[in-house]
Amino acid sequence: LDIVEETEKSFEYLKSRSSTFIDFEFVSYLSHYILPLNPTLHSWTIENLVKNAIDAIKGKGKITVTISETEKNIQIWVSDTGKGISKNQFKTIFEPGFTTKKRGWGLGLSLTKRIVEEYHNGKIKVEKSEIGQGTTFCVTYKKSL
């Protein structure tokens, strides 16, 4: 499937159901790219990252989803202007049961990681984060040869 189209579809769906106080931006540096994707699981991945961003900015701020490419990879960046994550939590946030929320099971990012890495053969990481400034996640998929 076209990763740009599938990502934008999920992004627009969430944008249409979110607060008007959130500034949503979608940027793609490529018009399309076909990858072996499960559309439901990919949509869930984008939805989980964007919903976490919405929680992090507490309903007011900016969320940007950017798609770019390198020679070998397609990258999806999800950035927010939220509360940020301390550096010592960059790895633990992907563990089952980890949560900073009062509600929830702490399974969203662990499932997202499994979908990205085990199902789509990609990688996910916290690219950068600063307390009080925001967070950027990066999902990387190898280009089909």
C-alpha cells in the first residue's frame, strides 16, 4: 500500500475528531511510496502515536506528522509540543505496563513497537524529547528493493 496515503488517512481521521485548539500539520517529502503494510495495524500505529501526542499537549498545542526518506528508508516522524519525556524513560516507555497517565494499562506503545518491529519489520524510537518542550517519535521502514 501507499504509506503516504495510509498515514495521511489516519492523520486526517484523528484531526477531524480532535479539538480545534490543536494545530495539526501533515508534511510529506514524497508523493507516494508502496510498502507491504497491513492498513489496520498501520492506522492503529499512527492513531496511538497521535493520541499520545494529544494527551501530552493536554488538548492545546501542535502535532506534526512528517514523512521523509533517506536512501534506504522511509521515516514517519510524529512530533508534539507537549510535556516531554525524560531521557531515562526513552526505552522504558515501550515496555508493557509503563504509563504516565492516571488511566490506562500502559500497553499502547508496547503494542505499537510490536506492530512496527515484528509485523512491519521496522523500527520505532524516541528521536528527541525535552521536558516542557515536546517529543518526536520516529518510525523507520526499509525501502523495498
